[in-house]
Amino acid sequence: MNGDAVFWGSIITVVISVVIIIFLGFKVKNLIKSDAEKHGNQ
């Protein structure tokens, strides 16, 4: 049971990490796009 709990804890941690990385990737992409638009208007 203990090994199973560690296994599922690791899986959940990896899934959460991947979701956060994807979310941050979208945020950075949007920031770069909006920054490029601001510089393009100047």
C-alpha cells in the first residue's frame, strides 16, 4: 500500500508539473506576442 501511494503521488506530481509548464508556456507566448505588437506600433 505504501509503495502504491508513493507511485500515485509521483504520477500526480508529474501531471501537475506538466500542466504548470504548459500554462507558463502559454503565458510567456502571449507576453512575447503582446510585446512584439507594442514594439511594432512604435
